Amino acid sequence: MNIFKRFWKSLYSPADIASFRNDKIRKSIVYIIVLSFVTFLPLAYFTNVTTKNALKVGEETITNEIPNFKVTDGKLVLTDKNAKNIPISIDQDELHIYFDASGTLDKDDVDNKIASYDSAVAFLSDSIYITAAGVSQSVSYDTAGISDKADLVHLYNSIESLAKYFIPIALLVLFIFTLGSVFFRVALYALFGFILSGFGRTGIAFRQNWMIASYSITLAAVFTMIMEALQIIVPFGMEINMVVSMIFVFLAIRSIPPSEPTILEK
């Protein structure tokens, strides 16, 4: 059975998943890599779009819209006497930029102002807060090497020139971490199946539980991919995926006749 048929069967049939348990382990490894890559595509797409949208803001917009400032003891201080010390908002489609030296805004305020999958760069009174595709990161001005507006413009120019190299590398690193987390979860589900099968006493070895777990993640992975493609954040999404995958492992093990002989493919 080729990988596409295995994928289709794994979406709904624990019995078919159980029948894959005696295959060569390299088949499960290839399957996990391919499945992880396909489900990673929506995240990669939105990360790429978000980064490009951020770069569209441009040096001119930053120069014209953000007042002169300096960083003193890690805090934003306005040096433009004509500028009012109030939060400034710059909206560019799904990208939002905030500048606030007054300390009025915080991270929660920024999150509440934008939609779930919109992106924002906020220059808060004590740090730079970046959020994109549901992932957030806060960086101090000292860490970013920003002491005034000129440093900010210089940092932007540097990022813009390196973006064509940085984006593919960042996506590759992100995919490697994603793939590692998938293998880790498969190992946990395999251990769960091994415990259910009486630590191998029923004739189902850990290796076979690994094979079952490899295909049991399919439905949860596809669900996650669809939600990310639709830009919908599902509450307790990770927990739901774990429960669904474990149910598939449980049903697959239950579908194996106790007296069925085990023949491992070498």
C-alpha cells in the first residue's frame, strides 16, 4: 500500500492502522516526515507573508510616523518636543505597528487590539513586542541594540537586506523543531500503546506500537493544518490532538486479535 492510501486509511480506520504495525520502520519515518512537511505548509506560508508585510512598512513610514526618541535605562524617552506622549498606531492591512513611550500600552493591550492571526510590532515603553501567527516574543531595547531612532532605522535596513536569506533559514529551523516535536509525540503515543498492550505481554512489541502511533497522528495533524490554513485558533488544540491520537492508538490495539501471530518485516 503506497503512502497516499496509508494516509487516507489512517484518517478513519484504526483497524488499517493496526495492519501497518509489521511494516519496516523506515516507512513510518518517511510517513512522519512527509506528513509533518505537508501540515507545516500553512504555518510557513503565513510566516512568510507576515514577514514580507512587515518589511513593506519601509524606512519612510518609520521615519515619518514614529517620533524621535532615545532609550534611557531601558525605557523609551521622547526627544521630539512637538510629539505628544500618547500611543501611536500605524495600520498596514494585517500588520499593526504601535509606538508608546508613555507606558499606557502593555502586551495584553496589543493582543486585544489585533485579530487572532494579524501581526503586530509594538515599541512599548520597556521592550519591543512582536506577535505573528499566534506566536509572540518580547525583546529588550538593549538586546536589539536600539538606543535611538537612527538605530531603529538601521536595524530595519539590515533586516530588509538579509530577509531573503533569513526567511528560508528561519523556516527550515522551525520545521526541524516541528519535526522533532512530532517524533517526540509519536514516541509518547507508542509508550502509551506499549502500556496498554501490557508491556509486550500480548505480543505487541514497542516497535509495533511505534508503527501504530506513527499513523494514529494523521487525523489530528490534518485537523491542525486545516485550522491553521483557515487562521482559526482552537482552544486547547494541543490537548484535543493528543486525546484524538491516543484514542486511535487505543482502537488500533483493540482491533488486533489476541491470538494473532506477529511477523516483523525485516
